[in-house]
Amino acid sequence: MFDATAPFQHRQSAHCESGVVSNLLTHRGLPMSEAMAFGISASLTFAYMPMIKMAGMPVIAYRMFPGSIIRGVEKRLGMKWVRKQFSDPMEGAKALDAHVEAGRPVGLQTCIFWLPYFPEEMRFHFNSHNIVVYGREGQDYLISDPVFEDVTRCEGTALNRARFAKGDMQAKGLLYYPEHLPSEIDYESVIKKAIRWNYKTMNGPVPIAGIRGIRFLGRNIVKVSKQPDAEKYLPLYLGHIVRMQEEIGTGGAGFRFLYASFLQESGKLLNNPAMIDASKAFTDAGDEWRRFALNATKMCRGRAKMDVHALEAQLNHVADREQAMWAQLRAL
Amino acid sequence: MKTDEVPQDPTTTYGGVRKLLYAVDDKGEYTGVRSQGWDVENYVTQAAVEELTRLAEEALKRARAGQTSALEYHMFAQRMDLATLSATTGIWAWRVKRHFKPSVFAKLNDKMLARYAFAMGVTVDQLRHLPQQDA
């Protein structure tokens, strides 16, 4: 039962958005793991996007765009979020205070660079970091940032700055909380629909998305190595790929393990051995992603001979594994 | 990844924070494990920070030589690039680039400087000047 007076429980997560969503839903009386929130929102993907740049390099996404977990959960569970954006930062601050006053924890979208509690070296201009505000003491807001071990605090001016940072994917003070929750959830149908949906995003016809996208990335590494400025650019490019994979968000391999965890949880819940098998296959894919990161970094650092064809082969191997796994799930 | 394979490399980039990773225990069950860091990730993060530091230092040299304005130095020092600065201020990239010219930058009014200063989180006075040279 939903108890409005119960204190908000902070649970550390691998990824900010799935963490905030699962923690807010759990608080509202719908217990949900991070993996389940990620899985049923069908947010796993791969996309190589040369037209969108980040620090001058193409964006490589291992999950759907920010906001897709919030929306995906809404769509599949049949629940409702209240989502508000503000053109005036003062209005945004007032609205937050009203929720804090009412004792309602809310999710916020923020820019990491302006959050003072982040370690210096993690502070990049990234506009889509999700956190929960669950209270206030004097000038400090009480914050549950799901990627941190414990709850933390942030002073009001800095928090507002983080909410209203401008630029790509700007938050415009986005504030959200669950409103309507269904009384009963048919997990069997929800999970199967989510997996089928995700099957489509990973097996689509677009050459830069899904499994084809992984192979595209491999080919592109070889292409970059033939550029005239490859000697200088290639290590930067590989470093960027690994950074997109391992650091920004929770990283590509991290999302694979998260999805594998979702498949395992679902398999047990629905007594479905095919999902448990697929979970194992996906763990292997995640391991292969990590080995790729390790090898690519060794080559950047000059600890191994630069061999772009080996990296391409490794990415093709990842693609093969993921493809085999989705083929297993197709019959679901 | 097995739980005992979760990397625990001491790293500076986490600032003492441990991240949560999902891994499989000996019974094959998925569970969350806290990681102190991974050498590979640490390296690429530091490389990215160093690249920005290098760009800032290079801009500082050029600014001292009068080849660029203090704006370009502060941009990199605040971990931005041209695209980020343009997006966060709402000033077109070609205009920002023009403001890298010391003669143009010197004539900017306070309103324009305030837009830059706000986006970067520095004061207008800081923005106008380069950091003191170490003796």
C-alpha cells in the first residue's frame, strides 16, 4: 500500500534514469528493480550517430534517448507521470519547493557540470542526468542521486543552475513524479511486449542502428585508420568510443549486463527458461564489449600494436552474439 | 562478468565514489556489485580531461601572445568547446568565433559578456582577464 509518510529509500543504481524511475515507483508502492524498469521500457539499443556530435566526436548510444525509460515505463505499465518544464527558472524553483513542502519526492533532469557534489573529473557538460529531490534542510536540498552510494545534498542556487543549463537536450527544469499507478500489472504481457519491441530496435534495417550499427562501427574504425591524420586522430577516436561505452551513462557493456539481469528476473518471474538462457548469452555479449574496450585502450596507450582489423573482428563477434541472442528471443 | 571479475582498480576519476555494476555470482544470479573503478575507464576519462586542459593551455598561450581573446581560454577551461558554448549561450558559432578576435572581444559590451559569463559560471571580470602568470 502507498504510504505517503514513508521516508524515501535511496538505492544505488548503475544508471541514473532507470534508477530514478525504479526508486520513485518503489516509493509510490510499486516495487520495481532497476533492471525491470530498464527492460520494460525497452530502452536497450545501439546507434552510431555521425550527425550528432559530442565534443566534436560522433555520438554512440547504447540505449535509447534520455527520457525514453520514463516514457517507456509509462506506456507499457499504463501508469502516468506528471511532467513539468518551466520557461522561468524562478517558477521551476517555486514548483520544486511546493513538492518538497508537500513531502513528495520528485525526479529532476539536471546538467552534471553544475552539480557541486560530483567529483571534479566527472564534471562534464551533460544535460540529461536524473536525480531525486526528497527534502530540504535550510538552503540544502536533500538529493538521492542514484549513481552515488549514499544520499547527498545540493545548495539551492547550484541545483537551479543545473536544472536550467541550456544547450543540447536541455532540461528546462524538467520535474516529474508518478501520479496514476495501475492496481494490477500483467507482467507476462508487459515483459513480452517490451522484449518484442526491443527485438525490432536491435534488428531494424537502418545501417547505423542495432546490430547492423555495431558492424558499422567496426568498419568505420578501419576507415578512420586510413585517414591522413589517423596517427593523431585514431587514438582520440578509439578513446572516445570507449568513453561513450564505459563512462557516459553507465556504458555500453553496463547496459548489456543490466538487460541480462532483466531477462533473468523476468525468466524467474514467468518461469520461462528461454529468457534465462538468453540472459546468459547477453552476459557473454557484455563481456565481449568489455574486452573490446580493454583492447582498444591498450592500443591507444601504445601497450599493444594498433590493429584496427582485430578491433573490427571483435565488434563483429559482439554483433554475432547479440544477434544469436535476439534470435533466441524471437520465438517468445 | 562474474562478481569477482568486477574491477576494483583504485582510480582518481571517481573521487572516492564507488559505482554500481551488475555481475553474476557463483550461483549464476545477477547481483549489484560496487566497483572502485576500472583502469580502462580511468584512462579514457583522464585522456578526455587532459585533451581539454591541453586545449585550454594552448589557448592561454595564444591569448597571452594576443592571437586570441580570453574568451577562448575560458571556454576550454570550463570544459566547453565551440558547439557547447554556442548552444548554452544561444549565440551563433560564427559570432562566438568572431569574439575570439582580441580586438572584437575588447569592444564587447557588458550585456554580451554577461551572457558568456553566466553560461560558464564565472564573473564578467574573470572572463575579461587571463589568470595571473606564475612568477
